[in-house]
Amino acid sequence: MTGFYLPLPFLTALLMALLAVRLTRAEAVEPVARGYFLALGGVFIAQALLVGLRFGYGIDQFIPVQRVLPFAIGPLTFLGFRRLIDPGRPPLGDGLRHGGPALALMIVCPQLPPLSPLLDFFILISMAGYGIGLARLYRRGPDGWPGIGLAAAAPVRLLMRVMLLFLAGESLIDGSIAIDFFYWEGRHAPGLIAVGNLGVIAALGWGLLHQPRPMRPPEPSPLPKATPDEADHAALLAALDALLADPALYGDPDLSLARLAKRLHVPARRVSEAINQCHGMNVSQYVNRARLLAAEPRLRHGSEPIGVVMESCGFRSKSNFNRECHRVLGGSPSAVRAGTV
């Protein structure tokens, strides 16, 4: 072999390291979730490097380690995101319940040769199961993530989509490689790994280089028929509106559903249900509406820079501020200031 050869898995390892850093530096990442994501990044990097050494340079001394590392990917991904969106869960119980079996399989399987052919099957089951678990967390949406600040919901959703794509792609490639080794002694494995890494690199690059795109607002739910709960909802929303009149509260970019529910002394689900049933929107949209209604007179009649108004009303992202301004006030912040809307 002449010249320098850099296997694709090494580039994958680099992008995974960057994504792990982004996860750990994301807003509202508390220490336990940060630990899960750091461990996940370490597993990703080690796995990619060992695959690159094996299939790129023929170094196969680390095959036993490389084969069992994927057991940790599913549990760490799921635990990291669940802890991120719900930091009130007991970390020890969750860690033992999900990490214990994976760790046991990583230790026991290499010691029992009869289990060796089943390794890939166990890994696929683990990937699929935790992928389903992550998809269920994703479908709950920001209203079901009490630990996430409303401003941080879009980046978290983006990262969850990237990880779902990764788990699906990893399951497909690992399954194909296992079949190739079973029937053809791994003759096609390098090509499959290259294809898989190209897909992973594309997904990771997309997640790292693009700003989070706004999620399409859900279709407004039709207002329900009159129920005995209507009075309760009206009272709850009146109390919520009184809270959101406080600039110290609506101006906090880390404001979360859990914090609002705590101030109102009700479960988070009740706040979400009241807003959805009475106004046909989610909590994030409702809070941003309050922020924009407070910002409107300052935009129309004030002289402050638009960026100052944006930040003081709790918006971190200019794109989010512009999008919500269009939704609530009917035009861009500059159009509101110019009086054209």
C-alpha cells in the first residue's frame, strides 16, 4: 500500500465527535444527560475507529471489542434524550434498567462461544427497540418535554431526527453485514460499510451544518363542545396570562412548560390541554404570542433596535422571531416597525 489512506469511518468518527460536543453544549443539558451523551460520543468514536482499522488497514486484534460496542448505542441514545426532556426521572433506576442488560451482554457474549453467532441479532433487536422508544419520545413533542426550554425545542427535535436516522441506518447496515458474513464470508462487507458511512456522514453533516428548520405548526384543533372543564380551563388560562404579563418571565429564553406548570401549581399536561382545547395551539406558540403582543408596541412606536426587542422578549433566534412575528402580527418585525402591517 502506498501513500496515505484515510478510511471513511475515520471521517464518521470526527463528525460524531462534533455532534457529541453539540449535544453536550445544547441549552438545558443537565449533568446526567451530558454524561450519557459524552459516553455515547465515546462509543461512536471508538466503534468508527475500530471499523476503520479493521477494514481499512486489516488490523483485527480489536474485533471482539468492535463487535460488542453497538450494544451500548441504543440505551445511551434513549437515556440521554429521555433525561434531557424529563430531568425529574430517577437516574440510577433508569441507568440500571437500560444500561445493565446492555453491559451484561457486552461482557457475557464474548465469553460464551455459542452466543457469538447471535451477537448481531441481539444488537439489531436492541437498535430497533430503542429506536422505537426514541420515536415515541419524539412524537410527544415540546408539550410533552417538561425539562426543555421552549426556545430549545427546535434544536432538540433536529438532533432527535438525526439520531433516529442514524439508528435506522445502522440497523440496516449491520443486518446486511451480518447476512454477508453468514453467506459470503464477509466479501461484501467493505462496500456495505462504505455505503453506510456515506449515509451516516450525510445525515451528521446535515445536522451539524444546517440551522434547525422550524417545524410546521400543527393544524389548529377544533374547539370542543362545551364541557364542565371549560370553566377550569378559562380560569387556568387567565392565571397563565397574568404570569405571562411579567417581562421577567416571558423574557426568559429558557422558559419551559414545567416552569409554567410549577408556577400555576398544576400538572404540565393540564396547561397543555387547556391551551390546545381553548386556542388550538401548543404551549410554545401560546407563549410566543404573548411575547409578540408585548413586543408589538415597542416595534410600532419605539426606537429600540429590533434585535434588542427580540432578545428582551425571550427570543434567541432571529429566524424564530421573524417566523412568529409573521404568525402573530401578520408580517416581519421590520414591516411592523414601518407600519405596513
